[in-house]
Amino acid sequence: MNVPALLTMAVLVGWLATLITHAETDDVSLPDFAIAVCAAALAGGLLAPVLGISATGEFGFTLSGTLFSWACATLVLGTLNLLRFGSLRRNRRAGASLVGTLADTSSVGTLADTGHKV
């Protein structure tokens, strides 16, 4: 297998998987990118040949190998995000804005203080 071609494909596919699993594409984290690149490289270099999928062909990349590497990288990132954050897509700003809105509404009171009977 052509190692520079595999590494190039892993970087491109890992970058695409990182963009898909992040809700905000302007603040992609470096550890997530590194995990995606490693997952794509391992999938394309080790797992794909075992399953009979060629990552590179006579004229460069193969569509099946690229899609397989992308799917594995996205699956690994989605699983990690699910374990870390409880959702498949990472949304860093939603947590920060939720904390800000909770701090702003603390002076208003809770729903139990509205005086309405349920």
C-alpha cells in the first residue's frame, strides 16, 4: 500500500469527519482531529484490507476505501462524543449559553413561585 497516499487520505477524511461531528465548524479541536485521522488511517490501512476493500488503487484512491475510512472515522468520533457529551455532535457553545441563561433567570424565580395552581 502507498503510505503517503494513505496518510493523505486519512488527513482529508479525518478532517471531514471532524467537521461533521462538530456543530460549530469554526472551533474544531485538535484532539478530535487527531483521533479522526488515526481512526481513518487504521481503518484504511488495517481493517479495510482484512475485509477485502482496497484503500488505494492503480490510479490513486478508491471510492470504497475512502468511504470506508470516512465511515470508520465518523463512527469513532460519534461514539467518543456520545460517551463524553451525551450526544453525537459536539456543541460547545450550547452549554455555555445555557449556563448564561440560567444565571440571568435566577433573579426571576422558579416556576413554582408563579402562584399558579396545577
